[in-house]
Amino acid sequence: MVFQAEDRAKAKKQHADQAIQLALQGRWNEAAQLNRDIIETFPSDVDAYNRLGKALTELGRYGDAKNAYMKAIEFDPLNSIARKNLTRLAALGEKEAGPRPASQKLSPQMFIEETGKTGITVLVRPNMHIAARMTAGDQVNLQRQNGSLVIQSAGGEYVGEIEPRLGQRLIKLMDGGNEYIAAISALDEKQVRLFIRETFQHASQTGKLSFPPTVTETFRPYVKGRLIHRDADDDEAYFDESDERDDWSTGDESEEREGTIHEFRLGGDDAPIAVGDTDDEDEE
């Protein structure tokens, strides 16, 4: 009897791992079917219901996804993953949509802070209907548009805009030959946080920091442990879109050290994030 229970637990984990891999590869139809198969054998498997809800959301089947998350809550009323995703689905409504365009996720190592080369900002004028279909880690495109730096999804949909002062600075550096990548850092029903990294600095921009701190600004260190430590529970990586706290961070200032992500702020915690106007000579 003991061996039978162990065999069932082993089979369950193997199927769960397979379902996670299918999701990470964007094979959502297969992932949905495999999670249904798991639920047939383990009808109270909350994680399988959450994975099924995720797959169905990616396929644009919002009504079915909502039902899956509701089943997760039925077995675990305090399940935060299901509750957060139900809040997100409420913003999307019941109308079916097409499958979400395939999105590329940045490697976790790309989120490691490098002074002056990485920053986190909150998008202004976000399109929360589009953002609600995205997940933390999704790579996005930086596009110049009417003098602003606009964020677009992999499918070319408008997600939001970079705060004007930071946007103008990055546009100037991009015009000088610098290159950047960006990805969703965290999101909720009201705002979208964006991580940006300088990937190439043109010789003409040597000595110019993309994200310079100024004496009027304060910063908080940010780190998400499971981005650095790959031995975390695989389900945490699978549910990256729904288990954010405030962002990809602990918010614990005692964690300021190498490998953190810094967010530069003006004012209080709810103030827009911006990079101050810094003359080139100040940077040098």
C-alpha cells in the first residue's frame, strides 16, 4: 500500500513537471489537456487547476479559465494564485479571445542589477486590458512614437509608455547607438512595472549612465530569489504571472548587495519613477 502511494505521488510529480515544460514552451493546448488528465486522476489537485486556468487564459478561453481557478479555490479557499488570476480575468471579461501571441521571456540572469545599466519603472498610460494578458518576464519592445518611448507587446499591441524624462533620456542614448531590452517586471490590475537593461553601449556614449542616481533620489533594492536560484519549486516558475507581491522583489532593504535590482524614485513610494535630468558633464 505504501509503495502504491509512493508510485502515485511520483507519477503525479512527473506529469506536473511535463505540464510545466509544455507551458514554458508555449504549447498551451497540450498543457491544458495534460492538466485535465492529471485532474481526472487527482480531482483535488489545486496546482493542476491553476495550471489549467493559466493554459486556458493563454488560449483566450477566459470563461473556462475562470471555472478552473474557481475549482482551485473550492479546494483551497486561500489560494493566492487562483485569487489573483480571477481578479485579472475580471478585467478581461467573459468574452472569448484568440490565443495570446507567443512571447519571449528574458533569461533570469538578465534581471541581475548592474549599476547604471538597469532600472525599473512604472509605465504611464498603461493599457491594462492588454497587460492583463501578459505575465512577468515577458519581453516587450521599445518603440519611439511621437517623441515618446512606447512599450509594445510581441504582437505589436500598445502596453504603455515610459515616464517622459526617462523616456527622453533613453531615446537620446538610443539615437547615439545604445541598445536596450525590456520585460514586464510585475503587474496588477492597476499598474505595470517594467525592467530595462542596457545591452550595448556605443563608443560615443562612453561614461554616460543609462540610469544615473541623483542626490535628490532614493532607491530601494530589489531581488527575486527564484530568478537567481534555479532550484526553486518549478510551480513557482510556472506561476510567475500571479505570485508577485508588489513586484519582483522582497522589498527588504537589508538585501542591498550585488545581484539586486535598483528602482530610482522621486518622492514617496507611490510617486512616479523617473530619472532626473542629468547633464552629460554631471555624469562624467
